Amino acid sequence: MVNLVETSIIIIQKFQSESGAYVASPNFPTYNYCWFRDGAFTAYAMDLYGQTESSRRFHLWASKVILDRKEMILIAIEKARKGLPITIQKQLHTRYTLEGEDGTKDEWPNFQLDGLGTWLWSLQQHKANSNLEIPEDCLEAAKLVADYLSVLWHQPCYDCWEEFPDDIHTHTLAAIYGGLNALSIMDGKDRSGTLKEIQKFVNEQLVYDGFFVKKTHSFTVDASLLGLVVPYGLVAIDDQRFDATLERIENSLRKGGGLHRYPTDTYYGGGEWILLTAWLGWVYASRDDMEKAGELLSWIEKQADTNGNLPEQIPATLNDPNYYQPWLRQWGEIAKPLLWSHAQYLILKKQFQN
């Protein structure tokens, strides 16, 4: 029987490029890039298992991507402060080639802010878990990103699923909050003003009928709302509004063993996502409900193939089966292995070893 922890670490190591970037999925051409979001969680998972060299290489790659665009970022910050629009060419992207290039040959929604916030959080976790000092280049890049996020957080952008660009997304604000707070721990700078503004916006604009919603102009939930508590800490784990949100996530998005993204998701028919199932388990473990966390962990482990590969999603209890075959014809089989799935599995598994 495959040891899924060891296999997950090996898979992540195998598909980390020489540059330090983690490819999202090596066998799925559309995902042959490194996302800040996926990479940040993968680096965190590696830190949890003592793979600090791997994590550091990713953070150095991310820092280089940022510093290579320093002048562009400073221009964007200045424009945002003056209330001027920022063109696509002056925006930080959410994904890059493994060599750190823009990868602009494809049409792709790139203005996403949650991955940048997640990277700041992951960098602080790298310092805490490795007991190593953060290189100056990383800190300089992190401060640039923080300044960028501090002036753009209230701008509509694509969500973490690369959809709905005309709205402000709760998970995105949570990730920015968690990232800015994490950097303040590292550099000692007071960013409480921005953090309070983000909290105020979420409390006033993104709560409906006692639960958190997916985005502005919405009355529904999304599995990414789990990030409000873990790991970003925008709301307390015993917040009654989060309790209500968690109940709605369970009732709306968990039809079988795994968790769906959101009720109307039709990507590959809208199946059960490994990484979200692990994220739900992470939340339950953080609430000391190890029985529920264990059930989710067991389900995930059963989804690995004979070589220990975890996919992006399982085509089970599909939201709309009519969309499954069209996606197969357009993009091929579901991405497998997905490094983010392996990373979230490792994060959940670690909760049982603490």
C-alpha cells in the first residue's frame, strides 16, 4: 500500500522546477504554470514536513518574480493612490511560467489578489517553521506586494476560481488580510488601519442572514470561505456567523464524501475537490473535531490512484453531469497529480501528528 505522505512529498519534489517554482500539474498542459496561491500552500506543506529547502526555493522564485517587476508595481501603486485605472499590462499576475515569465500567450484571467496575500502568509509561516531568517530580497518583495494589496484590496478582481471579475470576493479579502497581518508580524510595521477596513467591509458587505457569502451581490456560499478562519484568521474560529457558514457549506456543497466548490459550479460537471475536502478537514481539526476531520482524511486517501497520485477533483455527485463530457473533450482528463491537492492533504494529515 502506498504511503501517501511520503508519496506526496516525493511528487512535490519531483515537480518543483530548477527555478524553485512548483508546477500546478505536470500532466495537464493548461496547468503547466506556477500560481502564487497553489505554490504558497505547497511551500507551507513542505515546511510542515521539514522540507525547508524546497519551500525556500519557491519563496526565492516568487521574490524574483516580484522584484523583476518592481518598477511596474510602483507605478501601479501610485496610480491606485491617485484613483487612476491600472491597465492589464501594469498588473501583477496570479500565475507565471516556471521561469518567471508572464505567459501572456494564452487568454487567462490574471488579475487575482488572493494568491499574493496567501504568499505573504506562507512566507511568514516559512520563517516560523524553519527558524531561518527571511532573505532581504524576500522581505523587499513582500513589502512591495503588501503596498500593492493595501491600495487595491477594495478593487473587484477574479476570485480564486478565476471567475466573476466584477465583484469583490470574501476569500480574496480574507487572503489579503491574512497576508498583511503575517507581514506585520515579520517586519513590525503597523498595518492595523487597512486590516480594520477589510474587516469592516466584510462585516458590512459580505454577510447575509447571519452567514458569510461568496462575493458582493451574492446570497450563496463557496467552499473557499473556509479560509476566513483557517489559515487567514479574519474571523474567530468560534464566530457564530462562521458556524452558520460552515453548516451551509456542509448542506450545500457536500453531497457525498468530498466537497464541491460552489452550488452552480460546472467545471468538469462540478465534482468533489480533494483540496477543498482537506481544507474542510483542516477547519474541523482546528475546532478539535478530529472525528469529522478523520472522516474527510480517510475519504481523500481512498481517492489516490495506485501510484499515489491525487487529482484536482473526483467526478462524483456532479452538480451538472451534462458538462462533464464537454470538458473532457476540450481539455482532456482531470488534472492529476495536482500539487495543491497533495499539499492540502499533507496539511490535514499533519493535524493528526501534533
